[in-house]
Amino acid sequence: MPKAHKKLAVPTSKRVIRDLRELAKRTSTERGAQRVAWGPVWREARAWFTETVTRDLGLPVVVDPAGNAWVTLPGESKDSVVFGSHLDSVPGGGWLDGVLGVTAGIEALRRHKAAGTPPVTLHLVDWADEEGARYGRSLTGSAASAGTLDAPKELAHLVDRNGVKLPDALRENGIELSRMHEAHGYFNELRAKAYLELHIEQGPVLEAMKKPVGVVLGTMGVERHMVRFKGQAVHAGATPIPLRQDAFLAAAEFALACRDIGLAFSGRTPKTRVVATCGVVKVEPGFVTAVSGLTDISLDLRALDAKVLGKMQQASEKASRAAAKRNRCTVEWTPLLSIEPRPFDPTLLAFCSEAVKEFAGSAPELPSGPLHDAAEMAGILPTVMVFAQSSPGISHTRLEDTPIVHLDKSIRAFLRLVERTVLHVAAGGF
């Protein structure tokens, strides 16, 4: 291991937790966080971010053409380590989702600036519109930086529930849709060698394991489809059950089969866990005295292993055909989203495990079912995430929480991870 450039202070979470509470006070109501991207409360969060960075670090905040906010601590080398997360939230969200990674990133800059000039450059980023809560397109800013966003095609037509077009909302925040692609060039100039992110788990796995902090193996791949069963709408009172072509019953059988597929393909460890979810059902004609002639049902499949995800897809298609046949219906599939699994970098996983063990005693490994900005970064450079336990295992609600003792351990582990990664990049790693 290379020697530290200068001695850093012992990692502490005190200022991070203070910042989290201050930000929550400024941007939440009794219904929870209201930092929806491109809106006024999000701008208030960004104002707090700028004030804090200016006060504590004396560094400017630079907004790139996609709306991502960057803070740079120059180092002896222009090779850099990037870390961060997102300030935006869903309506009525929690006090930790996204902002934990940003506030921990501010603390990482504080530690390294206090020790002098770091051996490599450090970049803290607040990604723009990670949630997609207003317009439905998640990971907007990080996708633009990674070069995977086709802004004119994907964003130009989007409208929120109040009729505001996304290009107009962007313009209100100083962003031009036609220039968002330039964020990729901005990112390339950073000479980034690694990306690190701290986030709450948002699920119940770590809590069930009674572990405060986890090492994230990668983000699961996603196969999302709308499945349409076609039968025949008929009078409910006049048509005997054996003579019906009930599209809803076909969809219901399919949903139960998908539940069984998820259970069948899940392994015994968090690493091999998979999920299958039917979250939307639309029934036509949709009144009490009619047998359904048309039912649309969504399917969301997730797995960390691409081969397993493919087998789940095949099993689900087979189950849909069987359900359609039993109910004298036809079935059609429409793809909605396909994302490959994004496993994280083995070297960074080892550093992350060491850091988590130092402060939490053990380092359980688990995949991330939800997508994060780290999923976009993992496609272009070495990436890893740290998860803090969520209690009571839920997120995207004002009830979201993490016990302070667990927050403390996760923050300190993340700060150590940043430190170890900086030394590795300074020694020519990656």
C-alpha cells in the first residue's frame, strides 16, 4: 500500500449528520422531502449545497450542460476520483435518499483539504434528476455524463402532470436540451479513474441481517415488459365460466406464476437474490358485470446475473403462453426497458470490504435492486457503492430512516474508502 500523502483526520460523521438535518429542515414538510428535480425546493437544496461548499471549502460549484453540480478540489495530479449522489427526491421522500452521498462527499473534501493538496484531484458531484419523479426519466444527469442519454429523443416530448414540458423546465434552470450531450465531454475532461457512492439501501435486507453497513456488488439488470392478454368481453351473468375467455384470469394466473419464478431463481444468499414484480394491471371493459376481454399487466424482472435474468425472461414467456391457453386467450409482449446488470469493480469491492469491516466488524455483500447513478458510471469506469442500513427497510416515504449509530459507521467507512481509493489512483492504479 502506498504511503499517505499527508495525514488525514480520523473519519467522523458528526458534520455529515449535522448537514443532513439542516438540509431536511430547509427542504421538507410534514409530508416528507420535496426536493423534486427542476423545481423550487430542489433549487433551494442546491442553494444550501453552494452555501455549504463555499463556507467550508472556499470552492466554486460548477453546473455542467446537463445540470449536474460539480465541486473540484485540485490535486497534484489531474487524474481524479469522483464521488457523490443526488440532492433531488421523490415527492414526500425521506431525509437520506440521495443526500447522504452528497453530504458525505462534502466531508470527504473537508478531510482532504484540511490535510493539504491531495495527491490526485477530487470531484464531488450532485447528479441532476436521479429520481425521474417529475418526468419519468431516471438517472438523467449521470446518463448524460456517461454518454448514454439521447436527450432530444428521450426528453423533448416529456410533460409533467401540470402540463409543463421538460425542455421548458430545463430552461427555467439554465439548461438547454440541445446542449445536454456536452456533459459527456465535460466528464471526459475530468480524467476520472474511479467513482464511489454512499447510499441508503432502501430495502430490508441489511436490517434483516442485523448489519449496519453493506458492500454493494453491483446493480441488477432489468427486463421490464407490458404483457397483454386478449379474450372476449361478455356479460358476467349470462356466460358460464367454462365458456369464458377471461383475460383477467389469464393475467392473474400469470402474476402468480411470476411470483413462483422469482422464488425459484433466487439463491440462498443476497448475491443470488432475484425479483419478479407485476405492479400494474389494467382491465377492460372494467365494470362489475363484464368478464374482461382485455388485460394489460406489467412485469419487472431483476437479477445481478445476466444469464439468470435471461432464463427468468424465458420462463415468464412460457408461463404467459400457458396462462393464455388455459383461459382461451392470446398473449402479446411489449418491451418497456432493458438494462444489463452492472457488476462493480473487484479492486474497489476489496477496498470497500476492508473499510466496512474496519468500522462495522463485518462486510456483508448484496446487490442493488434499485438503479443508482453508479449504474451509469459502472459502464465507463471502476465503480463501487456502500449501503447504509435502512430502517424500517423502506424508502421513498417520509418514514425512511437509518439509526444514527448505523449512519455513523457507514459514513466513516465511506470516508475511508475514498482515502484508500485516492492512494490507489495516486500510485497509478486503474
